[in-house]
Amino acid sequence: MMMTGGDSNNSRWWKGAMFVTAAAFTGKVLSALYRVPYQNMAGDQGLYVYQQVYPLLGTAMITAMYGFPVALSGMIMEQGADQNPKEAEVTARAAFVLLFLLHGLLFTSLAFTSPFIASWMGDPQLAGILRQAGLVLVLVPFISMVRGYYQGLGNMQPAAVSHLTEQVIRSGAIIGFTALVVFNGFGTYAAGEAAAAASVLGAAASAGYLYVIWRRRDNPGPVFVSEVIQRVKEIGGALLVRGLLAASGAMIFLLYQWVDAFTVVRVLTGQAADAEQAKALKGIFDRGQPLLQFGTVLATSFAMTVVPLIQKEKTTEGADRSAAYAGFALRLTLFTGSAAAAGLIMIAEPVNIMLFENQAGTGALRILSAALLFSGIIMITSAVMQGHYQFILPVLFLGLGVVVKAAGNVMLLPVFGIGGAAAATVLGMAVTAGCTSISMFRIQAVRLPSGTWIVKLAASLALMVLLLAGMNAGYDLLSAGTNRLPAAGQALTATAAGVVLQAVLVKKWGLFTEEERMHLPLFHHLDSPSKSKGEEKR
């Protein structure tokens, strides 16, 4: 049975953690959604251009949200500096110095090497856009310092508000700037430059908000350079390593996008496809990225909350409750991931037409759909392992999956085209998901779902697939299905039908207990005041 409970002294921290989770959830939704109007305006080649530089932008944003601030806040609390404002500020300033040196070096290197990186990607015209996108690196040190400083003091609001500010300004500016560029007759690379500039603007807006907050903090007294230098020596390597480890779980899609950026166009061009055709195919393949990102929003957000829950129970010797939290997280991920994957496979064509105007790349999108299940498993199992202070293994397994993905691209792209790249993504994630799951089981960190539960899940998926297949057949009789409006009607009604069916089966078959359903906003509204009968006893 799921058990909750908390300490009144920690209520502020928990409220702040949920605030950050909500901000991250909203930010991921916005980040997934803006790509649709962007592709509609700039076309598949425009989407290709932006997706070539997005891994750089995304990596900077993730380390500045989930990486270095988390590491810095942890150091502030470990040193007891959260009770000593001056010590907290010394640690924060030392972190800024370290991050400024690192990102200054990265920015300078990128400024000189962008032509070589663009050539390695197979498109020299990307050099200027890469250099422009690199400006975001200059802002990461300050953003990370202020977020980590306030998180270390137990105040999560600056991190949450600054993240929302960044995402809202960035998403709006990308759409606005791209519209100006496209409607004035500029090309796809100009649209990519506009999108990169909008991303930098979003980061600058976040930094501006944090600067105002930083200026308003209580003055802890003079901080001497010698104190900062000494603290740099004390926290140097640990800050960088812990920050990168903390961010690694949120970077799974970015790492795979890095691989695609350096391999897809080069391999396709080498297989007799002309350069422009290869770029368009890469853009078509990139249509799947917002769908994958949107589909794993729930797993990502749940992973952010399950780590502190597990760690809290472990520190209070609540091993059974820790395993129960992990078991609930795993079952929820299996349920949502498998339902999303099966559903998208069934309605990939109308979804593709609804969002991107035509059905190009539907086959690759269907293959990519399986990644919704495996990516969710990776996020949850990695989070559970981190909750048990297992930090290195999840990163190693993630790296193994990336190697499999890279090898798969090289071997499968020449034979199957972008479908091969999609298969390589699924294969790489499956390897990582398998390794993290086995490791999690070995340390007995999770209460495994029962065989009865697995059968019920399989049956619910089979019913949903049959329902969607019947609806697809009906739509095929009524409409040709190649126009955008009918496709939108088909995709949206099928999605609603699948969600409602799954919600009903969750209660009817007891896939989650009544107490567990209280954590699921859609499902708990279906519950009656009395406890449902026939739920599986756990």
C-alpha cells in the first residue's frame, strides 16, 4: 500500500519541490509544442536546421536547470551553509567562477571550431548558427549560481519562475521570429538563426529575472576573493562531476539527437541521396522529437519527485515504503508508456498529417513510438537508483545505449533510411532500459508488479488497440484521410477514446489502488467515495 507522510519542518521544501516539478512539466510541454508551428512555417528542412543546433541549446538548458544548480544546492546544504548566508554566498560565488571558466572555454572553443563541427555534421552552412547558439553558454554560469544558491537555502521559487520565464519567452520568440523571417522570404537557414536567437533571448530573460532576485537578497556581509578561491579548490571537481551526473538522466533524448545530428545527413548523403534530399529526410525524421518529448513528460516529472521520496524513506528506515514508492513509479511508467506507444503506433498517420501537414515519415514515427515505453523506464529506473545513491551505473548504461544507437545508425541508415535511425533509437533505449531495470531489481529497490497485474495491463492494451483499429477502419470508409482537418478529427477522437478506455479499466480492473489513484489527476475523479471492490491486493 502506498503511504504518504511528511514532517512539518519539511513542508516548505516539499511545496517548493512540487513548484519546480510543475514548472519543469510546463516547460517540457512548451518545448514540445513550439516545434509544430515552427515546422509548419519553415518546412522539414527548416526543422532539420534547428534540430542540428538544438542539442547544444538543450544541453546548456538542462545543465542549468537539473545539473549544476542541484549539485550546488546539495553542497550548500551538506556544508551547513543553508544556516549561514555568508558561507552559502561564498560557495555560490566559487561555483560561478568554476562554471564561468568552463563555459568560457567551451564558448571560445565553439567560436573557433564551429566550421569544423558543421562540416562533421555534413553541412558547412550550419557554422554561423552553431556559433550564435553558443551564446547561451555565457549565461549558464550565472543562471546556475542563482538557482543553486536559493535551492540550497530551501527557496525553489527562483528556479521555477526563471525556468518558466525562459520557456515562455523562448517558445513565443521562436514562433514570432520564424514567422517574420519566413513571411519576408528568407530561407531555412535564416529561420534556424531566428530560432537560435530566440533561444538565447529566452535564456537572457531568465538571467535577467534571476539578476533582480539576486540583487534583492539579504546582504551577508563582505566576501573576500581569498575565501572564494579557497572554496573553488574545495568544491572544484566535485561540482562539475555531480552536476553532470545529476543532469544525465534528463539528457537521454539530447544524447540521441547529438548522434543523429552527426550521422543521419552524412550517411544518407553517402548513399546516393543528394544533400538537399538528405536534409529534408532528416527534418522528416525530426518530426518524432516533439511527440517523444511530449509523451514522456509524465515520466520525467514523476522521476523528479520519486528520488526525494525514496531517499526520505531510506533515511527514516522505511525500506518497505521506499520499495512501494518505486513500485508505484514503475507500474505507472509501464502503464503510461505502453499505452502511449501502442496508441501512437495505431494513429501515427493522422497525427502526422494533423501536426505536420502530410504523412511523410509515418513508418519511422511508428517505429519511434516504442521509444516512449523504453525512455520512460529509463527515467524511472535511473531515478530509483539515484534514490538509492547509485549514480554511476545509470550514466554508464546510458552511455552504452548511446553507443548502440550510434552503431545502429551507421549500420541501419544505409539499408532502411530514416526508419533505420528510428530502429537504432529504440534499440539503444531498450538496451539501457534493460540494464537499469536489472540493476534496480538486484538491489531490491522496487516492489515488482505481480503476474496478474501484467496480464491485466496486456489485456487493457489489446482492448485499446482493437478499439483504435475499429475507429481507423471507420474513418477510412468515411474520409480519404489525407486532408488535415479530417486527420485532426480522427487523431483527437481516437486519443480521447483511448484515454477514456484506459481510465475506466484502471478502476474496473484495479490496475492501481484507490490510494494510488489519488496521485493521478485524471483517474481519481472517476472514483466513488467508497473504495472500489475487486482491486488487486498488493
